[in-house]
Amino acid sequence: MQPLTARRLLVICGSLVALLLLVMILALKMGAVYVSTSELVIGLGRKLIGRDVSFNIDHIVLGMRFPRILMGMLVGAALSVAGAGFQALLRNPLADPYVLGVSSGAALGAILSASASGPALLTPVAAFFGAGAAITVVYFLGRRGGQLDSYMLLLAGIINASFLSAAIIFLMTRASGQSGRGIAFWLMGDLSSGSPVDLRLVFPVLVAAVLAIYTTAADLNLLLTGEQEAMHLGVDVPRVKLVVYLSASLLTGLAVSLSGAIGFVGLLVPHLIRLLFGSDYRVLIPATAIGGAIIIVLADALARTVSAPNELPVGAVTALAGAPVFLYLLRRRLA
């Protein structure tokens, strides 16, 4: 593990932010209606100085695409950091909110809340409790002989996800035809249902949850060696577990309540960041947050473009990339 310096952290995060800006510009251009670079630059410049702009810039770029990009950035960062946190605590590179059924638990909570016609703010709260309940079940089912077992953990996650998916399907069959189809599309990943109000409410909570996990970064590095070893080195393991489990569940619940259950982001992004920059969680957590934003913004741009004017679910695009990575990591784990 390379020693961490402020310069190295700034260079890594700065490079990823620059890449994120490039992907955002690309996403603003892509879609059923193509917007040229010159039209985009001139239009945004005119908007900044208060001049009139074209329909494409005002309604399509700023009214439709830009809010989706912001939503995608938040969702990608939340799912990626949650995945990295679960992987550290469970000491399993296959741990992911989608694979473990945490996303399904959050989705079930969100659907139950929406079915009850409660306040809009109740949906992310219900999603958080659903995510927390799901990861608690997986954690206890994945233990054998008082210790976490990688194979039991993975099996528990798959069983948990299957059970919760069955419950969601039951609720979908009880819904009306149009409502059921809307839930089905939302479950596969939909960034078109959010509003600026959602983002303003979600952003500070998401930042607080990511920062809470980041405060445990040095402890997570030690926890990777094992709980007993970490305790001998002075880590308050119960506190770290509580902070990361609650924060990762909150991040998953927020992401799912906004966009549905987008799969494999929490698996794919931390793996790529580890390959590029190592496994030091002091670098991994911020880099993973930015990397997750990049992946979701790019995936959404592809989803809007590949079959335009029709739109693919974002989760279908992330699954195409994430499923092979999951199989590769599984084969390595079983080898």
C-alpha cells in the first residue's frame, strides 16, 4: 500500500473530477435529439448571461438532461460508496447492495411506502429501513462458527434477494396495469422520475453519510485483516460496524428511492478503483464516489441513445458491464 499524501489524493480525485466533467458534457449532447458541441457551448454561455436560448438548450439540455445527470451522479456515488463499505465490513469483494439483496430490501420499503400513499419524504425513510433490515439478515445468515463465511454470505445474499424480489413481484401483481408497468421499469433503474426538490433534500444527507464512512477509512484498512486483529490494533470494531452499516444502508435507501434498483454499480466501481489506485480506503472512498458518478452518468447517456427514441433502463446497461465482473470475481474466489 502506497503511503497516502495530500498531493496524491488531490491528483487522483482531481483527475476523476476532470473525467466526470467530460462525461457530463458528453451526456448533455447525447440522446434522441443530438446537440452539437457548438450549440451546447454557445447556448450555455447565453444562458449564463441571461440571454434567450434555443428550445434544445432550454427544454432538452437544461430541463431534462441536466437534472438526470445530477440525479445519476448522486445515485452512482451512493451505490458505489455503499458497495465499498459493505465489502470492507464483510471482507468479501463480491459484496454489493444489489447482489446481497440490500437494494431489493430498499425497493420493497419504497414500494410499500408509495402504496400507502404517505408523504413523499417517507419513501426514502422506508427504503432505508428496508435496506437496513436486508443487510442485517444477510450478516447473521452469513456467519458460521461465529465468523463470517464468504460462501455462506454470498448464498445468504442470493436467497435474500430472491425472497425480496418475490415479495416485490407479488406487490406488482396487486397493482393496476399502468402502475405495475411503472414499478417494473423503475425497478430496473429510472433516472427520469426525480425533481430538483429531491436533489436538494438528498444531497446533504448523502454527503453526511459518505463523510461518516470516510471517518472510518483508516479503521477499515485494519479491519480487512480480520476483526480480532483490528481489535488488537486498537480499532473500536462495534462502532465502525455500526457507522458503516447504517451509513451504507442509508446510501442504498436514498439511491433506490430515487432511481430504483440499479445493479452491480457497488461491485464494479470499487473493483475498478482498486485496480487503478490500490485498496487504501482513505483514497478508495472519495475515488469510488466520483467513479460511481461517472459510471451512472455514462450508463444513462447510453441508455438514452442506444435505442433512441426509446429508452433502456439504466440497470440494464450497468448489468451488461457488472455481470461479467461478478462472474470473474466469483471464479477467482472459488479458485
